[in-house]
Amino acid sequence: MALDSDSIKWLKSRFHNTVKFGEPMSKHTSLRVGGPAQAFVVPENIEALKALVKWSWHKKIPYLILGNGTNLLVKDSGINGVVIVLTQCLKTISQTDRNTHGIMVTAMAGAQLKTLCSFALKRGLEGMNFAMGIPGTVGGGIMMNAGTSYGSMEGVLESINILLPTSQMRNIKKENLDFAYRKLSWNKEDIEVHPGQQVILDGCFRLHPSDPEKLKKEAQQILETRWQRQPRGLPSAGCFFKNPVSGKTAGELIETAGLKGKSMGGAKISSKHANFIINHHNACADDFLKLMELVEETVLKKFNINLEREVKVVGS
């Protein structure tokens, strides 16, 4: 559905130079692929974000919430509707409480995960080191229940604030959050609102005082281990597939299937870590999609395992 002239006029008058039309998503995803977004908006504050979400919802215009685009494969055909970027309007991190159960740190959804890790390290707060080296924003990390072998969001997240399409806000406590492997959900039916996409505004994290020097050494070790195992220097979206619940990891399955180093167009399965698909040479989204499908079909055929994607595929 194309944006009509009235919609374009409203967006221009409301957002001025913070809205672009036909913006290539290849500029805004870590894979460096993706066709144009009909409208690409970077709201400057939370009031502008509320207005945009409510307007899109009322007009029945689809909207995609974007952080750093580190876990996103946008098709070459691009995105219908509005892409809403949170990195400008939701970026503060602050210590909000201290009690016998720990120290509460609130990080807004558009803040960088690495900035939250640094915030905790500088204050000698234990709990966030598991996320060292994970790219992306706090909001993306929350939505994915981001984690490593050292821990995950589930271990530190206490609550989230969400924005409803009606412009109302709701706080959801940990007991009402449903954490799963690389996934977070909550009961949407508990929130009385017409169907519409809810936006995570921030997360409250419970951290604990610790020895700053010990934490810094641990963080450095985690980063070094991560960089030794993973490809660097070429565009990727991190791990492409979720690890199956038991048995071999996705990377091991792909490697055992003989696909390590395999390429399609400019997309290539990394020779260093088979669960990384890299933009080896001016790839387009279709190259990634074809290679992704080859991996899924081959692993299913050889091992009878359906690999589940960790990267989200979007586009018209």
C-alpha cells in the first residue's frame, strides 16, 4: 500500500528534515542490503514518537520499529509504510533505584547495548557482561531476549514500559513477561487496546555491586573470546539461525552439512563460523534469501532438523 499524498504531506509538515522518502534500507542494516522504505522517520523525542505511532495506527499504515538493524534482513523490494527509528528519541540510561535486592538501572530502547554494558562497568555493577560484544540496541536486545553462554536478558530484566498505539503507556513486570530462547512475549490480551503494534520504550535492569577491576577483566576476556570465534570486518547480522534445543549447534550442523564457505552471489557462509552469513561482495537481499533457504533445505534433508531463523526477514 503506497502512502497517499495527504500522508506524505502530514509526515513532511510534522517531521520536516527527520523524515525521508524512498530511503534505502541498505544504509540502516548491518547486512548492508535492503530496498527503499516508503517513509523513514527518526522522531526527536517521545512526544513525536507517540504522535507518529498513533497516526500510523489510525491511518492503518504499517510501521516497523528499528534500532540498529543488526538482526534484520530487508528484502530488495523494500518496506511498505513507515520505518520508525528509536535511536534518537529513546537513548538515555540512568540508575533509578537502590535497595537490598540490587541496583536498578533503566535503559531506553534506543540506547546501544554496548553503552549499557559500559554504564554498568564504570559503576562496578555486575549483570550486563554477558552482553559484551552483542551489537544493537537495548530494545532489540529485550525483544530477542539477547544472550550468550554467559547469560541473557532474562537474568537481569525486571520490567519493561511499552507504548500502545493509543499513546497510552503500560508497565509490565517480570512475572508477566514470557522469556524463551531468543524471544520475549507478553499477553497482549491483558492490554485493552485494538490490535496494533506495541513499542518497547525502556527496560529496568536489576544489577549488583561488584569489584570494578574484576568486572573489567571478565568483560575483556568475554570480548576476546567472542572475536576469536566470530568473523569480523565484513557486514553480517550475527548468528543467522537459532541453536536447536539439543544436540549440535546451528553452526555445527551447517558445517557438517558441508556448507561452510558456500556462497550465492555476494552472500557467503563464513569460513570462520558457519552460522554467520556475510556480505562478502556487494550482495543483495536475494543472495541472502537464497543462501538461507539452501541452508534450511540441506540441514532438514541431512539431519531432519528445521532450523529456526534468528534474523528477522521483512519487506513487501
